[in-house]
Amino acid sequence: MAFSYLSHLICPKCNLSYPANKIQQLCTCGSPLLVEYDLERLKLKLKPGDLIRRPPTLWRYQELLPVTSPENIVTLGEGMTPLLPMSRLGKEMGLSRLWMKDEGVIPTGSFKARGAAVGVSKAKELGVSELAMPTNGNAGAAWSLYAARAGLRSSIVMPVAAPAITRAECAVSGGNLNLVNGLISDAGKIVAQAVAESGLYDASTLKEPYRIEGKKTMGLEIAEQMDWKLPDVILYPTGGGVGLIGIYKALQELVTLGWVQEPLPRLVAVQAAGCAPIVKAWQEGKRESEFWPDSVTAAFGINVPKALGDFLVLDAVYNTQGCAIAIEDAELLEEQLTVARLEGAFVCPEGAAAFAAARRLREAGWIHEGETVVVLNTGSGIKYPETVQVEVPVLEPGERLVRRK
Amino acid sequence: MAFSYLSHLICPKCNLSYPANKIQQLCTCGSPLLVEYDLERLKLKLKPGDLIRRPPTLWRYQELLPVTSPENIVTLGEGMTPLLPMSRLGKEMGLSRLWMKDEGVIPTGSFKARGAAVGVSKAKELGVSELAMPTNGNAGAAWSLYAARAGLRSSIVMPVAAPAITRAECAVSGGNLNLVNGLISDAGKIVAQAVAESGLYDASTLKEPYRIEGKKTMGLEIAEQMDWKLPDVILYPTGGGVGLIGIYKALQELVTLGWVQEPLPRLVAVQAAGCAPIVKAWQEGKRESEFWPDSVTAAFGINVPKALGDFLVLDAVYNTQGCAIAIEDAELLEEQLTVARLEGAFVCPEGAAAFAAARRLREAGWIHEGETVVVLNTGSGIKYPETVQVEVPVLEPGERLVRRK
């Protein structure tokens, strides 16, 4: 039995196909490429029960991942993050089946580790020696650290306003970090120029086909952790949207394998009110988004004014009868506190936005009380210390504890 | 079959025993209490293979944990952290079988989550409504967040110099945080006073018996992840030393169960040169340590001038033919960079000290080339952004990527 059932790459826009055994970036039509597997053959060979004895990492889904030789796997033990019941928070929101998929419990502290693990492994398998990418912080941190583990060089460009800790992660990896006085779109132009001039491997969001495959494993894990019974709703904080595209792809693959049944969960793209191009497009019934000018939000990871894969995100939302919703910064920061106080989970602001969206959609009646709802928390709150106000007494040795009323 | 095989509590100093179904703090003789299980009965009922289908959390070892009813479990999905091969680093050190147990991949980003999960669960089971503890940061963060999830109140006292992010974690949890212009020993006195006056549950290191049980699971996991063949050496960054005591206890319990064979791994207590009371005691052949005055180190988590369980740490080291070793700050910070550059792992300074110790003990011939060596990284480097120097170019939009030579 093959290690991977990787077949080829295909363009979702123009249907052109490409071989997967050499470096491919975008389709000639400019669209991202998607990875295809020989699912009909795999269906005969693999059953869900075969997974039970495998290690609790995303590599347990090796047949549905693009790395064809195990020796090319670059891993820090990522995947099989907790799927936690959120009973007290759910009760407060009027949701009796609220769950959090906690992507803070993963190497580098964010879900970006999944894309990096699979993307870097495949880059290594394809013979890449140096990669470059723009980032809002967490992806660059993850890719530079996984590149270090693989022995690859990396060049990372991030906005000066990106979370400070992600700078430290890139720097400690030995990667080549540049900051830019601008947004991720400005960082993207700098990387594009370097790629054009120096022939670096372009690891920008969706400009290589394998990051999606890593992110896809969130969907595979949710399905397995729920014993192959899909939830009714999945809420996902959406910047570049790769996770949402990946989850949708994963669920479709599982349907083809016969491991889960339709209908698929209604997929919800959650954005910040200060950067909501996907929400605007969805409200207008459009298939693509427009560049969002002067974007700003405390949920830095979803400050993406125009996503290359916007049409894939919108497809996923439309095809699952999902929706798109924008949350104000004040509301998501308040939700971050509520989640911590009721559930002990220090979620990132992006994850907090998704919880706030669940609350709002419940209030609006779009989600019903007894529906099974999964919120993606895409990273650990410990990467964003500045989002929490700390005003506490400072004692001298020998003084008495101050207890609040 | 019982959920837990909890039997009773026993004093390792004076052998007095206590029932485990009500709140107990220290023995009347002043020593910490240890938890005993009915291992002879468990030995007949449970085999290693029975664990395979259990979820990848520390609760898979329920029979060896003190919580007797599953409904009292307070969990954020902690445990079964990665055990990773460190091939490139090992090669550089002259170690062909070097592994890292990565406790950064856990809720709250440090191994303190284990003690908090089990300690808070048991406190809840015993009817506690409010706990108090001193901390060097990470333990307070973990306990306040787990307490929030359990619906318990917490009062946490930490030095002003503790990692800033741990303040935010306590604050976001809604716990009652006080800072102190001093060391953890000063925080401890403030908590002791409050406990005496207000009858709070004292969750200070080793003043309740259950934190060790949580930490113990590191030893259980290492054994299971190595397929019940123990490594030759385990290196552990040692402040309060609860993890080392716990690992030693776990391995002894596994020997009694017949799941692993002696000899036990040689246990190495790694300290910072600026706070090395256990190392000094070991060098002098003593059974207890003395208070280390004016302690200071960048590895803040192991800045513990006098540990209540020092005699248990020293017992574990002596009984396994281990050793104790101190590492200078400059050396551990250098090692932190090396680990990241070769392995892509951003370890905490305490974990870096343990890697530096492995390097030194290999150079000294105390560890041999082919021995299996496990280094505990007790937390994620992302909790310590200030340990990494970041000097990078800042570009304006439209400028060109700066690549290092």
C-alpha cells in the first residue's frame, strides 16, 4: 500500500492539470492549484479504524497528504489538537453543543504549523533549498522554524506591526527576516520581486499547493474526533482563508471515501469589521472579493485586504449554505476575556472573533440551540500579550495579599 | 474496574499515612505527602496494550491518577506532548540517540499545565472553592486558567520580574493576581499568611500532594512513547523539582506494574549557575539543599533558592546514579539559538539549560555516544520573547528584500 495516494495538481479555475512530482506555483491562468488524490483506490484500502494505532499527529492521514516518502517528513509533532467541550460558555450563549478546536496547542502556537509542516516537507521532497514568503507573523514564524528543521534557508517579510513574538521566532530560527513599514500586501510585493529576481521557492499563501493540504488536516481531525459524525456549523476566522478552503476540501474527500455523510457543516467565514472583504462579497452575492483599503484590526492574523483564494472561500461558504460575518475589535476583545473566564482558554483575538460570531449567529437565530457548533481557535493567546489589560497590586515582601471583593 | 486505583497518602519522611478523600496539605512533620495507588491490584487488571484506544491526553493514565470520578476532570486537552528525535543537534553533540520531550506543545505553553490539570481536578473533587499559590509565572498562569475552567477562584502571587505573558494569563483568567517586589520565596510567605488567615486551599509547590501526580505523567508518556523501553538518561531543568520527583515516581510505579524493567534512567537535575542549591548539595553529597542567596538567572522558571522537595530530588538523583549540573546563562542562551537553528524548536531558557547540560555531560564522557538521552523542554520559547535578540532590516513598501550573505 502506498504511503501517499497523491495523484496530480489541478486548477480549480481553468481545470488545467499539472504533475505533482516537480515544483509548481500558480496555474498559468493565475489561480492557485489544488492537490488531487486517488480516492477511489484509497477507498478500497483504508478504513477509519485503521487510524487508531497511529501516532496523534497530522501525519496519521499520510494517504491524504502530498509527501510520498516518509523520510521527507519534517515534523515537530504537530496535529491532533484538542477538541474541547465549551459547556459553560455554550450555556451562556444558548448553545448546548459548543466545541473549540484549539490550534494553540501545536508547535509554534498557531495553526500555521500545519501548513508549514506539510509545505516544508513537500518542498524538501521537491528539492527546494531556499524559500521566501510574506506573512502577518505566525505563518512566517512557523515556516522559518520548520525550514530550519529541514535544513532549508528561508526569507520572511512581515509588517512591523505584526506580533512581536513572531519576529523572535523567525530570528531564533536563523531565517532571513525583513520587516516592512506596511501591510502583508506590501510584504507580498517585496517577496514577489525577490522570487522573480532570484528564483526562490515562493511559499506565499496559495502560491504553492501544499499549505492547504496541511490546513486540511483540521477538517480530518474534527471528523475523526467526532467519530465521523460531522457538526452542523464550523466557524473559522478568515484572513487568507486557507484553513477554510482546507477544511472544505477535507470534508469533500471524506465524503468521497464514504467516511462521513452529507450534508457538510455550514461553514462560516469570520472576519474583523476593520478588514472584511469576504463578508462584503458574500453580502453582495459576489464570487470574488475586492481589495479592502486601510484595513485595521487587533486580530492581526486576519488583516488580509485581498486574499488570493477568496473565490475558493466564497465557494465553500455558498456550497455549504454557510455565511460570512464581521466582528468589531471591541466585541472580539470582550469575547476573549469571556472565553478565558468561563473556560480557562486563553484564545487568540482571531479565535475570539469566531466565538463572538457564534454568539451573534445564535442570537440572530441562524444557529439553533441544539446544533453542534465547532469554533476554530487558530492560535494561543500567549502570542498576543498586548491584547490583555493587566492592572494588579504590587506588594513589597511581607505585605498582605490583596483580595478582590 | 475502578476509574482510579488511588489508595492513600503517605509521608516520605516519617511514614505517617493519611486518607486521600479529604483535603490534606503537608504532613504534620512538615514534609510533602505522596500519593499511593493499589498497584498490585492494578497489575492484574491493566496491560499497556489497553491504552492504545484512549485519547492522547494525560488522562489516558486514569488508573494512576488521583481523580476518582471522571466528572471531576478539568481538562484543556493536556498531555501526550511530542517526543521528537533531535538528529542534527545530536550529531553536533556527539549523541546518536538524542530526544526532546516538548512540553511547549500543551495548553498554557508549559509543563505546568499537567500539575494544574490534575491538581485543580482533585481540588474540585475535594470541594475546594478557592485556592492560592506563589509562582515564578508559568504555574500561576496554568493554575488560574484551569481554576477558571473548573469554576474555582484563585489568588496568585508572582515576582514582578516573572515573564510578562504569565501576568496576562492570570489576568485574563479572572484570577486574583498580586505581584511582589521580590522572589518566589517572598511570594510564598505572602500566600502562607493568606492561607493562615483565610483558610484558602494552599496550592503552593508540594503543599498539596496532587501536582506531582500531574507531572508524573511526563514519565509515563516517555515510557509509553518509547514502547516501554526506558532511555539511559533523562535531563530535567530543576527549580522546585516537582517534575523530576514525578518522573522518578512514575518510573517506579511502572516497574512495580512490570511494564518497564530496571535499571531506571540516570536522572539529571539541571540548574542555572545563578541558582544552583541542588547542584551544591549533590556536589557535597548532602541529602538536602541550603537556601541560595541572591539568586539570579534568565531561566526564570528555575530561580528557586530553596525547594521544599529538595530531598526528594536528591533521592531521585542518588538512587538512579544521576547527577546535578549548573549552566551559566550565556551558555544556555547560546544553546537556545543552536536548538532552534538546527532543529526548528524554539525552546524556553530552562529547556535550553537542559540541552546545554547534555552537551557538557557528553563532552565530559558522563554520557556515551550511543546512549538514549531524553531532554525535557519544559515550555515554549514564545513565552520568553525577551531572550532572543532581533536585529533585522526594516524596509519601506517597494524596496528590495535584503538577503544575508
